[in-house]
Amino acid sequence: MQKRLQTPKPLSAIQSYGLAVLSVSVALGGALVLEHYDFRGVEFPIFLFAIAITVWYAHMQAAVLAIVLGALAFNYFFTEPLHTLYVTRSELPYYFIFVLFASLLTWFTAVRRRVELELLRARDELEREVAERTQQASLLDLSHDSISVRGMDDVITFWNRGAEELYGWKGGEVVGKITTHHLLQTVFPAPLEDINAELLSTGRWEGEIEHTKADGSRVTVTSRWSLRRDEQGEAAAILETNNDTTERNRREHEIRTLNQQLGKRTTELETINKELEAFAYSVSHDLRAPLRHMVGFTELLKKHAASLLDDKSQRYVTIILESASRMGNLIDDLLAFSRIGRAETHMTMLSLQHLVQEAVAEVGQDAGGRNIVWRVGKLPDWHGDRSMLRLALVNLISNAAKFTQTRPQAEIEIACMDQKQDQVVVSIRDNGVGFDMKYANKLFGVFQRLHRPEEFEGTGIGLATVQRIVHRHGGRVWAESLVDKGATFFFSLSKSRESDL
Amino acid sequence: MSTLGRILIVEDDPNDVELTLTALDEYKLANEVVVTRDGEEALDYLYCRGNFKTRSNDNPAVLLLDLKLPKRDGLEVLQQIKSDEKLKMIPVVVLTSSHEEKDVVASYKLGVNAYVVKPVDFHEFVNAVKELGVFWALINESPPGSMKKN
């Protein structure tokens, strides 16, 4: 900011009177010295000068004091008779002229001084206002929105940085040179006359308009116009704030399209799901009935023809029955597996501890008189679908029981391996026959088995079911094992979030 | 043996009919069994119309109802029975191959008295049918209007 004259601070009372005394004393001294060197008649202007200085820098009262002191000194030292306060008749006009002159000088100077002070104040005020306005204008420049002002003739009078950035023209290129609508090739949503009519009647207008940028590309903006009126109430200017909504509109369009696609996909999936359900239903009903007949009539055959069948035939009959029974189990397991994929999950808080105890009790009962040592660690409460998690635990624990059946003493341990804020890991460890880790990736596939049926029975769906359940709880399942050294199965559950399966 | 109620079987599959009758016969429960082969025929029997115009006007002690039937299916038959003042007291047991939860729920909502899934295993099947026969035709006190035979 440029250096400028400050309004002088008024002197204090002591300083003012002091200045009066000092300036008169200096004038007196100076006049005496000059008189001594025979310069006559200079005392008059010297005293006036001293009074002028006093009145310029100090206030009126000090000036009056200076006049009085000056008049006394002038009278004492420079009017006949010298060195008395007596004024002779002939000197009286001279003396009066001095006092009158001094008073007039004081009055003029005081007036001029006051005017000058007022001017200074006015200038300061003006500068302050200009600074404030400049700052406000620079604030408008900071706005991301495009802000422009145009007169009623539509010629641009203000163009902020947001407008420069949005449209690509600098303020200097457009201000005062071109009309807004011509520059931006505005496409209005309604006739311009209607828009202007609304602007004039309400003072504002808002709508979506299309503009063309400097590079020729089109842009859609939400435009807000405000009318400024002058002191007489006449329309003076229009402030236009524009907000680029091209990208937003494009995204909205994209979201709408994606939503439509998603809706279509969902409908397709729902249809497929329904077909699957119908399929499962027909498997459950139609496939089981002939199987039941096979079993039923084979049993009846066995009974009725017992005396006619030789040993070999008897064995064939038995194999037919066993196979049919296996097929029955397969159908049941497959149905259970497909049901887990289809069923809604009912998430609640549940005690994993209780669930494991229930599963252990169920498996223990099926295992009959076997010698199994159970170790169940402390397990937390967790969020999940009770019946699904129970099925997963029963599958894993009955697996452990199955693959330890060749051991004189089976040991099965269920524990919580790791618990974090949003995840828990449960392990089921056994001392059974284990498996070769190179087949670990096959463990969880449907119908995948790592043992021959005569070694360990099973349909190969149990672990696939476990995996599906765990996935629906946003977790994963894995296993570690060494052949003949037992196996450990782990599964994790995450907190209250269903994965996208 | 005390009084034996009449059992009405509604079953379209001849093999299932034969197996069921065999199972009942093993326990001498087959004497008073009537078999109808679809929902329409079952209702004809209950309303004494069509082929059953001339039968004595009494209700069976129990109705063993398959769900998947030609013409009118089991759930429709069940709904008709349970919404008819004269028939609603007849105990109805759904005997079906379907494990489906929606079938179970629909049956109970319509007021079925029991829901039994036919076991694949023959011995279990025989046992189930026998127990049903013994319970509903023999042990259970039938509602008034049912036919009983000493």
C-alpha cells in the first residue's frame, strides 16, 4: 500500500500552549537580534509568522495566547515608548493593525486547517472503502462458481475467476466488450422475455441453461440471476451465478442406467432363483418317490423270495438297497446344500459356546459308545444365523468324529483361535487320519472326497455346505493337516455383515 | 383290539398306494382303507357324490393326504376340508415326499393335524405308516360322525 499523509494528531493542551509561548519567544528573540543588526520593520511579519505556526499546529486557544503574548512583546519592545506597555497615540493604529492582522491570520488559518482535516478524513474513509470493496471483489474471485455481472444492455461488467475457469475466457477479454448471451450462445429453457419478466418482477430467476465454452464444448449449468436496482429503484445490473452440472447430470444419468441394469439383473437372478427352487422342489419330491419305491419293492422282494434267492442274489439285493439308501442321502444333502444358498439368513446374537456344546452333544450321541475326549475352549457370543452355524458346526465336528473312528482314543478340541473387533476364528482339531495338504483345495468342493467309501462313508457335500454357510457370514474356511497326524479346520466369521454370495 | 376307524388315502402313485397298503396290512390295519387317486375323487368321496353317491354318510377317522396330486392338489383338498363345517373335524395327515418348508408352513396354516415326510428307507416307511394308522385309526378318539368298526 502506498505511503500517504496521515491526519496529524492534535497536540495536547500543554504542548499547544508551550508551542504558543515558544514560537512567540523565538520570534521575539529573532526580532531583537535582527534589530540589533539594524534590520528595522521585520518584527511585524516575524510575530505574524510565529502566530501562524501556532495556529497551524495547535488549537485556537493557544493561538489567542500567542496573539496576546505577541501583542504584549510587540508593544513592550517595538512600539514607542520602548520597554513599557504604554502605547503612544501615534503608535496606536500600528499596534491595532498588528492585532487585527494576527487575528485575521489566525481565523483564516484555523478555517483552512479545519477544511484540510476534513479532506484528509474523507480521503481516508474513501481509501478504506475502496480497500474493502477490493477485498470483497477478490472474495468473489475465490468462488468456485462462475459469477458474472452484466448491465441491462447485457454487456459483461464483471467476470470472476470461476467464470474464467468454467468458460475459458479471461476477464480482460470479455468485460465491457461483449454481451453475455452472445458470448456463451445461451440456450434458455423458456423464452428470454418470460425469464426477464420474472427477473424484473421478483428480482431473481433460477433455471438450467446451456452454454458454449471458449473451446466450443457445451456445458449445462444451474444458473441463478439476481437483479440489482440503483438508488432510484431502476434496474441497473444482473448478477449471474452459474454452477456446472454437466458432470453431475452425466453421473445421475449413469447411475440411473446402472440402476436399471441392476434391476434387470436382479429380476433375472430372481427368475433363476425361482427356477432353481422349482428344480430343488421337484428333486425333493419326484426323485425321492421312485427311490422309495425301489427300496420298498426290493425289500418286499427280499422278503417274499427269500427262499428262492441264492446267496449271490441276496448280495445283489443288499447292494441295491445300500445304493438306493446312499442315493437318498445324496439327495437330502444336496437339497440341504441348495437350501443354504437360497434361504434368507436370520442374523441374531448367539452364543457360539452353546452352539458348539449342542453340536458336540449331537455328534457324541451318534458316535454311540466310542471313546472320544472332547475339549471345548471358551467361545464368544457372535452375530449369525443360528440354524446355519449349528449345521456348519455339526458338519465339522461330525467330520472330526468320523475321521478319528480308527483311533483307540479320539481327541477333538474346539477353540476360539483369534478374536478381533470384527472377526472371530474358530478351530476344530482332531487326532484322526488327516489328509495330504496337496489335496487341500479339493476339500470344500461339492462331491469331493479324499477317502474311499469303504474307508469312510459320506456324500462329499458336508464341507461344501460348511463353506457356503461361512461365506454367507462373510468369513472363510480352511484346513491344515498331516497324513495320519490329525487335521485342524478353521473358520472365520465377520461381524454383522453378509457377504455378497 | 378296540374299534378301528376308516382310513382314507389320497395318493396318485400306484406304487406308493401299494407300499402303504402293504405297510398297513402288516399290522392288520388295511381292512377299512379307502383309496382315492386324486383330489377331485377324494372330495367326491367326502361329499358322497360321483362314484361314492351310494356310500354310507359318515366321515373317515383319518385322511392320509399326498400333496402332489392331479386335478386338485393336496393343499386345495385340505383347504376345502378345513373350510367346510361338516368336514373340518376330520383329522388330516399330510403324507408326502416334500421336505419343503413352504409346504409345511402352508399345510399348518390351513389347519393340518400332522405332517409326515415319507422316509426313503422301507423299514422306516412301514413304521411311519403303521404308527400313523395305529394312532389315528385306533388310539385317537375320532370326532362324532366318523365310522367305527368293532
